[in-house]
Amino acid sequence: MQAPLIGVSQNILRIKELIKQVADTGLNIVICGESGVGKEVVTRNLYNSSPRRMKPYIKVNCAALPEGLLESELFGYEKGAFTGAEQKKRGKFQLAHGGVLFLDEIGDMPFSLQSKLLHVLQSGEFTPLGSEKELRTDTWILAATNHDLAEDIKKKKFREDLYYRLNIIKIHIDPLRKRREDIPPLIDYYIKKYTSQFKNKHLLNPDHSVMKKLIEYHWPGNVRELQNVLKRFLVLGDWEEIIEGLQLGGTGTLTNLAGDESPAAEVSNIIDLFNLDSDNGSNLESYSLKKLKKKALDRVEKQVISYVLDKTGWNRSKAAKILKISYKTLLYKISGLNIEPPQGL
Ligand SMILES: Nc1ncnc2c1ncn2[C@@H]1O[C@H](COP(=O)(O)OP(=O)(O)OP(=O)(O)O)[C@@H](O)[C@H]1O
Ligand SMILES: [Mg+2]
């Protein structure tokens, strides 16, 4: 199942670019970020963009199993390797051969198992429990964690040598509160998705004031929490109650729980960027990515052109040269983007 990686923030755009760059390299990757930020979505996107997408995608949650079981899950065992091993069992390294092995919650892997994993990464070989024979494996290792592995190394909970082996490429996904501009497109995407999934229900897009609150909220559970809120709305059908619930979950204020600066200016920028003003806020359908790109581009162009004009004392031909556009285009942009000369010029 492939979920698209929705988002317009620098963080998500950079990750999309990185996915393209690394998908056919086979380099080990660690994806880190808080719970619910989309680590598994990124892993799936990496797999689906890679030449290995026709081969197996095997996931192991390193936090879910006690040490002994995790070891036998990963490496497999021979019949009779331990009490209860009635059948030979293939390990995930064997099952993932040619494809991807996703080691979720790698930060929770027991220390002693970490050295076994390191051995596989170094040699490409592993030995099932109770076997004499080393098996070869060609797996692309993608690992995810919500731990700060550098901190874990200091505390001797994570092996430094394994860290460097795994962490050839690091992808850090920011928490949602650090990329609030992703909130409107995520809401839009999931409202559409859930509306078609739950055919008999109607999910209306949040109106302006609700949307503002959803953008302001600090989302400790990140995208997963956002999904849950939208599902809750599907059942309750009342935004007021849900927003109240979010407030109650915090300290009575929707913002600043994570010690972030007040996002008021940022929120109003996002509202503006997505055209979510009170007139059309209830109709998120009306925005398109194309329009959004144009708006964002206009903004940047306006800033850059104003800056260069300012620095050249509004010498338009000099400014056009610096901007590497024709004089005519510059004049066209000055009027199209409503760039005003300072008083006296
Ligand atoms: N950028 C995104 N676009 C679309 N859906 C997303 C995005 N990020 C997260 N999601 C959705 O949010 C949910 C949580 O994402 P995911 O399971 O990838 O998070 P995670 O970082 O692996 O969390 P955990 O640390 O709890 O395992 C999933 O249903 C996923 O599809
Ligand atoms: Mg996950």
C-alpha cells in the first residue's frame, strides 16, 4: 500500500528530492522523526521509487519483540535449534533478499543484537540459529527511529559502528508544528480520501476559523493525530467539539505547548498562501497546487526583484542584468507584481 507523501514545506520537498536521488543507490538510510511524522510513508516511497520495487518489502519492528524472538525473526533458525523449534524457519534477511528490509524502531534493538546486525551489514552474510552455514543476503536496509541515536550512542545504548554503517543517508522528517504549511494540503487529501472511503458520510472541509485553529495546534501526534481528528469529525460531525477536545488535551491553549514561538504570523501567512480567507475558507476544493506554486513563486520573485531594485537604486537595466532577464520582462514583472518604487524615485 502506497501513501503519497503530501506536503509543500521545504522539509517535505527536500525529502521528495532526496528519495529520487537515493532510490537506486542501495545506500543504507536512517529515517528519523517523532512518532506519526511519516517515517513509514517515506520508506514506502523509497521502496516504490527503487529498482527493487518488484522484490519483497519486509518490515520488522525491533521494539515489538523480545531479544530472542527478534533474533530468530531476523536470522531464522534450523529445526531443533532451540526448544520449540519444530520447523526450520527462514529469517527476514532471507525473505527480503533482493528487496528491502525495513527495520522499524531500530533505536530499540537490544545492544547485543546490534553487533549481529553490524556483521550482516559488513559481510552481507548471516547464520540462522542452530546452523553452521553462512547465507548470503542482498538487502537494502532502511531503518527508522524516533530516538536521537547520537544521544543513545553517548548513553551506550546504540553502537557507534552500527550507526555509521546504517546512517549513510539520513532523512529527518520535521514534526508537523515545524511545517504548518503542510497542514492544509494534508487535511484536503485526507478529507477527500475519507469521504470516498466512508461513502455514506459527508466530511465538509473545515471553515476559516476551524482551519486556523487546526493550523495553530501543536500536533504532538503529528500526521497520525491529524488523521484521527478527521476521522473523529466523520463520526461526531461537529468541529466545535473536536477543537474543544484538542484544547482540553493541551493546557487550554492551542499553541506553544512545544515551546515554539507563537505561530500567529506564520499561520496568517499560510492562510494567505492557501487563499483560506473567510470568503472561501470553507471551500478548500478551490485551491490547486498549480495556483499555489504560482503564488509562492510570485512572492519570491517580488522579494528578489524588490531587493535587487533597491540595491541598484532602481536602475532597471542594471537590475535586469543582475536578474538575468530582459529589460522588458523586468518592466512587465514590476507592474504585474505591483512593485512600488520608494518615495522620491
Ligand atoms: N506526508 C504525508 N502525506 C500523507 N500521509 C502521511 C504523511 N505523513 C504521515 N502520513 C500518514 O500518517 C500516518 C502516520 O505515518 P507513519 O506511520 O509513516 O508515521 P511514523 O513516523 O512511522 O510513526 P511511528 O513513529 O509512530 O511509527 C500514516 O497513516 C501515514 O499514511
Ligand atoms: Mg512507523
